[in-house]
Amino acid sequence: MEVYKERVSTSATGDVTAKYLLQYILSARGICHENSLIIALMRLETDASTFDAQWSIQQWIDKLNDHINAINVRLNLLGYKIVRINHGIGRNAVTIKNRQNFGLFENNAAARAHGGNASDLQATVLPESSRFFVYVNLASTEETKLATRFNQNEIEFIKWAIEQFMVNGETVIKGPALETSVVVKEINRILVAATGNSNLPKWVKFCTFTVGSTDLLQFQELTAMEIEDLLLRLCELKWFYRTKEGKLGIDLRCIAELEEYLTSTYNLNTCQNCHKLVIQGVRCGNESCRDQSDEDEENSMPQIWHVDCFKHYITHVSKNCDRCGSSLITDGVYVL
């Protein structure tokens, strides 16, 4: 398996705790969930005999953010940064997936395995969180960012593949969405909680920013074997992800690195609530929902939300789209 490396000296981060946190992020291929970093910070404090069992989880989060901010001051001089990004599927789904895939939060298993003040670590209840910390290149163009890890043909493939994802996401498919999709499960759960009606009819429209691996083998400048190898690398580096059905889409690291390029190149709507790029979430089901203030109104996309942003919106703001007035309870589109 390829070892993840970046062009940075960890000694540039100053204090020992910050240095180890940066090393931890880099060892995880440049992307870590917030709770895994909190556990790492707790272990470092335990080893240094500075662990405070009285601290609230918010104090640990604040201390982690202080360390990340200090790291970024040094990394900025080298053209890199650690950015915070929330996963579009929402904090509940991320927490469930982490428990299933890694056992990361299950009874704080990682904390219990640590010696010393293990009982103190056990008592800490980690929060549900969709936040990830991602190590990104601050180079001015997408070409420059990609060039640190990929050759020219691979860069052209990545740009071509991203275009396939984006174009595919524009098409709304009428019919039942995949019931096993974590997005579908979360949205249905949120709708039931918001209305108190467990018999709500499921939406019958969805779109997806994923494509089948067979479709990606059509790229002419690389062989099928080269493409498969590259896709494996891209998934390992969290640039792309592969679904259980074998489809591929762009992952958090790609969004963190190329968000500005993606939104400007493909005229994508950003989340109504947080104004960040949405690849998974909810779209208004009214195809006539358009931004009248947009100079390119005809090509603008309907209003869109991340899963957690959608939950906040229909719970605290309105159950109708603020742009076109359509019901978001009965007329929505799953974005998978």
C-alpha cells in the first residue's frame, strides 16, 4: 500500500503536541475525523501527565482548534493548510458509519486500550460530529495542486472524471431511490421527526454525483489497468470514494482542495444554509426553482442543502423552499 507523504517538515509546527497532531493527520493520508483527533490529543495529554479529567468535551474541542490554528500559522508559510469541512451526509450518519467501519466511538474503545488514565478517557463521551480536518495544498490552480501527486495523463483523467460526476449530478431521475443509501435513510428519518408522521410517502426523485467504474474506463489516454490502479490511489487518498454498488464519486479531500474550481467551472449551487458545495444532501423538487438574481438564471440549479443543513432548515426556518415556495416535505430530491 502506498505510504502517504506530503512536502512538509513536521518540525515546522513548533510545540511537541502540535507536531504529533500534524504527524497523525499526515499518517491518516491527510484527513481525520474530529473525534479521532480529540482522542489523539487526550492520549498526548495523558502521556505528558497533563490530562484533566474535569474538562468538558467543548474544552477539548477548543484546545484541538487552538493547536490546529497554531499549526496553520506555520503551514501557511509552506503553502499548505489544515481546513475544517463537514461531511454532507450529516453528523448522525458519519457517527454510525465510523462505529460500523472502525469502532472509533464504540464505548471509546481506542481510549480504553490506552494505559495510564484510561478510566478518565473512558468517561469522556465524544459528540456526534460530521467535521473532518483536511490537509490541503494552497496552490493557486487545480493543476498545481494535482501536480504534487499525479502525472499529466493522470491529471487529465481526474479532471475528466470530475466532469463526468458533475454532469451526471445535473440529471434528476424519477423513481425510488436506493433504500440502502445512507442519505435516503437520514432524510427519511429527518422528515418523520420534523412532521411526526411515520407514514410519509417517500420521495420519488433523486440525482447522484456518482458514475459507474465501467464508465470511467472510457478515458482514452490511459489503459484500463492504469485507470483501475489510479482509482484505487484516489480512493486511498480520499479524493474519490467507491459505493457498495461499485460507483465512484468525489470525496471530502477533493472538495476541500477544489471547491472553488468546482463551483465556478460547473455553475453548481451551494448550500442555502452554509454556502458550501453540496454533493450529498437534498435538492428542491421544483425544477422551476431558479435564482432570479442570477445573471444566468435559466442555467441556475434549484435550492440545495446538506443533510444537517436541511434538518436545521425544515426544523427552525420553514418546511417550504425559501426561493420558490414548494413543499420540502413532499417534493424533494435526494442528492446521493
